[in-house]
Amino acid sequence: MRRLVDDEIRERLKNQTLYEFHQLARRYLNYPYMEELTSRKNASEIPDILDKLERQFVPTLLRKPLDVLLATNMISVGVDVQRLGLMIVAGQPKNTAEYIQATSRVGRNSPGLVCTVYNWARPRDLSHYESFEHYHATFYQSVEALSVTPFATGALDRGLAGILVALIRLMAERFNRNDTAQYFDHDSPLVKQAFEIITKRANSIEENKKVFKEISDLL
């Protein structure tokens, strides 16, 4: 990509004629005009690159902005630069979640444009090209599920209460209507049954006293 920018984009800008018709200030790519957010950069260099990205193009100023930023998927998280307006995605990323996160970096302050350039020699890219409109209209349903370690502390904190309540309410008709949750009884046999189902499932992986304690605290 760096070679393409040097050999093609830079050369084409030298031959542009748009400024002649609209009396616009001519746009050059002058060194240093390009940076990158990749693993080749040290962590200490990243904040300086992000600061440079915030510079706006003002023809009368000598302090020129960055024109091009080459990036790997590290741009998909934590980069919030209002000035970014154009992104070229070279090939379809492997994960839909990564694709959504990366392309949402542009157009935060003003309308942005994302151009996805597919490689005809890659079957996966061809498949996305053939279903481009449908995929982009429904790509949130293609987001990959996150893996969770069973009965990890974080998973228990977030999900145990919901699973316990849902299990109790779905086990008997008298609890599963919206207006019957108020009749919940701690001494109901269903509570004990749900308690046993969850602890048995947890112990089938390994002896898990934490699950027993967490459910006891909830009840």
C-alpha cells in the first residue's frame, strides 16, 4: 500500500486539473505526508501520530497535516479522530465486527466515505462483492459471537442472575407471564430445581463452589 500511494496517488495528484476550474488551492503530497499505525511503530510514537492526524489542511500555513495514514486492524479500536473522512479498505477483513469497527473511524464529524477494494483472485472477496448490497444492509447479523470462558468470574457477574430468573419463570406457567413475576416465592420447589440444574451444569466442568455461593446470595 505504501508503494501504491507513492507511485500512483502522488503522481496522479501532480496531474490533476480540478483546481483550475474551481480556483481551489492545489493539493500536494509533500514529505512527510504519510504515517502508519502498525506494529512497526513503538507505543510511544502512537500519541504523536494521532496528534498529527488532528491537523487540518490550511493552504496558507506551513504546518501541513498528514495526508495518508496506513493502518492495520489496530485502527479499529481506540482511534477517535474527527478529521478522518476517507478510508480505503484493501480486501475484506476476516471478521465482520472488525470491519464495522474499522470503517466507523471515518465520518465522525462530517460525512465520510468508505471504499472497499476487493481482490478478484480471492474467493472470499468475490463472494462479498457478489452480495455487497445485502451484506452491508444486514451486516450486524453477521457479527461473530464472542467466546466466553464457562463460569468465569466476569461471566457469572453479568449473566448468572438473568439465567436463574429466566429458568425459574420458564419452568412453570404461573411465573412466566408479565403480571405473575410479583408472586415469586423463594420457597417454591422450582427455585430449588433451578438451583440444582445450574450447579450441576457448573460442576460437570469442574467443582465450582463459587457458583453455589453466587446463587445462594441471589436467593
